[in-house]
Amino acid sequence: MSWPKQTLGQVLENRSGEALVTANARLSYGDLLGKAKRAAGAMQSLGVKHGDHVGILMGNDENWLALFYGAALIGAVTVPVNTRFKATEIDFCLKQADCRILFYAERFLNIDFGAMVRETGFRNAVEVRDIPWRAHTPVAVSPDDILLIQFTSGTTAYPKGAMLTHDNMLRDAWAAGARVGIRAGDRYFNCRPFFHVAGTTLSALMALVAGACLVTLPTFEAGAALEMMERERCTLVSGNDTLFQMMMAHPDFPKRKLHLRGGWAAAGPQTMRAIIDKLGAKAICAAYGLSEASPNVVMSDWRDPEELRIQGLAKPHDGVELRIVDGEIQVRGWNVMRGYYNNPEANAKVFTADGWLRTGDLGELTADGRLRMVGRLKDVFRVGGENVAPAEVEEVLLAHPAVQTAQVIGVPDARLGEVACAYVTVQKKASEEELLAWCKTRMANFRVPRYLKIVENFESIGMTASGKVQKTKLREHALREFKLD
């Protein structure tokens, strides 16, 4: 079976049944199409044309999705704005992407977005309650038109906007969905923000392509997620290791009756095993990708042996090629972005001379072509000449029965250049000495953390809104805490 090239609008026109459940709404595919058409009409009445860039700044809800799908119907390009951005970052995003208009919520999670938008001085901003919903005029749209400009999460420098087409995202959603085994009767709980490409491609569009029902909340909170998954009888779920660890450590977890069959996770073996054994998602698949690749590059097949899925050993999609150069994963194929918008310097760095996308991630390929992702190239540190990938140390810590989450970084050391520093959260009583002793018997000396701190959570230290801990901020925190600067 293959995916015929088509636009988002063409797919949406051909779907039926329940489409979306949010905190405030329950929409059929017919309702969602109607709302998207009225969003498209609103944009046209505000001067938006084919190819124009439309910013969206609000939490996950029916309006976000209607605006995204509405922009797609008239060939406009959605620019998702991260709800954790401050005024200067919002301003950068709108200017860098040449946004013609911004749709925003006045307040979200007690954040005054209205004040921040006004602070930017951006003139063409429309609050969600003021959208003039109306009938639209159909426009010719091509599968090769840009659908989304996805700003990378910005855990390092200023974010860059990856240009993704209708075909990039829909084909990726279809290919990943086929591996996960999603079907029309599924109820798929989405933990990811819609401003993240895992929320658009791998949640919203995966559900759309399969004709499944997407269930989502305005933002991720473990207790609310568990409650909604139980109430809506969700069969699929997805997320990264941190989100799953937070759900399984929540005090409500033991009393929730879940109906999960599978889904996908970007997580290490310890977390994958817990998702199967504790969460009950027996057919969970391992995923690896990046925004620049729409985002999914490899996904397990739900029928793969459990051990392969737990180890994260997965093959790329048909028509997507992988190679490893000096340890770095490089990708070529139909899922790769058109480039970063308005950023020739970054494009020159991210593509090799022979046209491969440099991921900045470390990996290994097995003899049968399965990828094992080892870690981020820029996260790897050298201890006395030995390379240490944080994920290797994190996996050992996560194997300890008391550890809930683990984050490892490299910090300066006068003798060895760098040494490992670990921050962990625990689900039952444990001491820092006990955890260090655990590490010493299970890994080479150079990998054992020199510093280890048990913390309550990572919120105050710095997390991206997609649930990833910002290692740059964690390192800055460690330098201050252990007086290493």
C-alpha cells in the first residue's frame, strides 16, 4: 500500500465519524471541516492569500486545529508559536517567519499573551474571540505547497523555521501510523502541544489520515491526562520519556482503568519496558525523528518482537535513507524539509555537499538496517579522552527502582576536562549516595557521575513545552549549584 499525493483539504473532505475531543468540545469530521472552512473564510476576509504565513499562539483546542486546517484549505502556511515564548521570542518568530497575521488567545495558563503580543508591536493580531468566522472561497492548493513553518524547539540557539509541505507531513503521518497500527476506530490521546511537530504530524495528522478520533488537553498535566484517557477509553498514546515517567509516577495512576493498546514513544529501554508492563500499552512502538524530517524518520512496527521495540531498534520508512557519518545520523528522502525559511546560513550547515540532512544526533545501524539512536551529538562530553553519551548514564539510573526521571550533562573538571553530573527525581525514598553506589557497580568509572542531585522536578530548572529538559539550562544551573563557573 502506498500514499497518494494529496493536500490536507482533500483528506479532511473524505473523513467521517468522531474527529476531536478537547476540554470544551466534541467534533465530528463534518463539524471540523465546517469549522476549518469558516476559519479559512475569516482569514480571507482579513486579507490572507495563498502562500501567506499565519501565526497561531494558543493552547491545544478546537480553534487551534480549525485555524491550522483552515489555513491549509487556502494554501496559507501555519507558523505555530510556542506558548512558552516570551515577548522577545514571539517577536523574533513573527518577524523571522514574515507572518502576515497572528491569531492568539488573550490568556493561557495564567499567562497574559495579549500583553506580550501588544509589547511586540505586531499590528495584525486577532484575538481568538474576535475571529470573524465565515464561508470561504475555494483556492487551488498543491501537495507540494508549504503547509507549516516549524520552529525548532530552541534548546540551544535561536530557533530556526523548518519548511514542511502538505506531502511531507501527510505522508509522514500515514507512514508512521501504518507502523503504529492506527485504525479508524481508535481513540488517540495526544500529550504533545500542537505547536510542536509531534503534535501536528504525529498526533493530529496521524489521526486525520486514519480517520481516528484525537483526544487532547490544552496542555499536558499528568493527572488530567490519566483522567481523560480513562474517561474517553483511549486506545493509543504517544510522548517522550519524561511525559510517560510523569504519568506513571502520578498518585492517581494506580486507580485509573486504562484501555491502551499501543502508540509510540521516544524513550529509552527502561521507560519502554515500563510503558508495556505498567501502562499496559503492549504494542507501543519506538520512534526517532526531528522537526526537519517532518518529523518521523524511523518507527517500530507494532508487530515487531517486543525486545526490538524496547531497545528502540527500528527501520526507516520506505523511500527514506539513513547513513552514519562519524557517528552522526544523516537522512535523505521525501520527509526532509525544503530548508529553513529565510536562513541560508543555517541551510548551508544542515545539509551536506551531497544533499543529506545532518541531524546532529548520534546513532548506530544494525546489519539489517535498524537504527539505534545513542544521543545528541552536542550533548556528548569527553571525560579524560573518553566520549560519554548522557543517555548511557541515564539508562543505568532509570534502572534503579526508586528513580523516576534522570538527566545527565557534562560539567567542567580541572583534571579530566569534563565529568558527568546527574539530576534525578525519585518515586520513593533514596539517597544520593545510594544512587552513586548503584552507578559505580554498573558502569565504567569515567561514566559514573561526579555530582548527583535529587530534585523535586525540572520545571524551575527549565523544560521545553514539548516535555524535554533543556540541557543547556540544566548545565548552567549545575555550574551555579556546584560552584563550577
